[in-house]
Amino acid sequence: MARILILNGPNLNLLGTRQPEVYGATTLQDIEIMCTAHAPSSALAFLQSNHEGALIDAIHAAKGAQDGIILNAGAYTHTSVALHDALASIELPCVEVHLSNIHARESFRHHSYIAPVALGQIAGFGALGYLLALDALHAHLHAAV
Ligand code: CA2
């Protein structure tokens, strides 16, 4: 059974309440329900935090406790060397997810500090991106054993 941490960063607790034209109408709780239904034989853990240090602590705690991470680091994607370093230090496979296509938005969203330490990036498919990330992580984990 794959153990997967689905980690969401700042402001993603607001999903479904504002800016539906950018981020969709689906709430973060809806996404968690969709993920659980999509991967019933995986052990999924969910965490959302608006605090960079809490996200780093969760990444550290994942070492030895999880098989992989799905991470939407929100705006920290574009700013956080600390999240990059945390992911590099634990050596767990990580799939980077964004609801919006960050490459089609403002230039400050084009760079990701997560991308160099991720297996890959899924961006622009809304909530579906989390399910695609689960499939990608499962494929990677099965190929690895
Ligand atoms: O597209 C994504 O998933 C992002 O990670 C979302 C971040 C943004 O800073 C990244 O550039 C791309 C922002 C999350 C904020 O979510 C909100 C949802 C509803 C209302 C307000 C903010």
C-alpha cells in the first residue's frame, strides 16, 4: 500500500470561495475526497498550511513515514529555497501540482523552486491535476520495485 502525503501551501484553504475563474469552484475538502476515491488502496495523508515552517516540518516528517509526496506549494513555489532544500534532503519522490497553468500567468509565477527536486510538474488542469499526480506517483513507485 503506497503511503502518500498530499501537501498544500498558503491560501489553498480558500479554494472554491474566491477567484473560481482562476482556481475553479472545487474546495480543498472536495479535492481530498476526490483523491481518496481515486486511490482507495493507498494510505493518503493530507495537510494544508499557510506557514512555510510547518510545510518544511511536514516534509521532514515524511521521511520514513511516506513513500511519496504530492505538493502544491502555492506562492512558496516561486520563493522558497527552504522548501527546495527540505525536499532535496528527504530524497522522496515528489510530484509538483498547480491548479492553474503557472507558465501562462504572470512572469513571477514561471519559476519554480520545487521543479528541480520534483519528479515532474502538473499544472493547468485544476483539481484533476491531483488525480494525475496520484497516477504518476503510483506509476513511479511501481516501476521502482
Ligand atoms: O495554481 C496553483 O495551484 C498555485 O499554486 C496557486 C497559488 C499561486 O500563488 C501559485 O502561483 C499557483 C495561489 C493559491 C491561492 O488560492 C486561492 C484560492 C481561492 C482564492 C484565493 C486564493
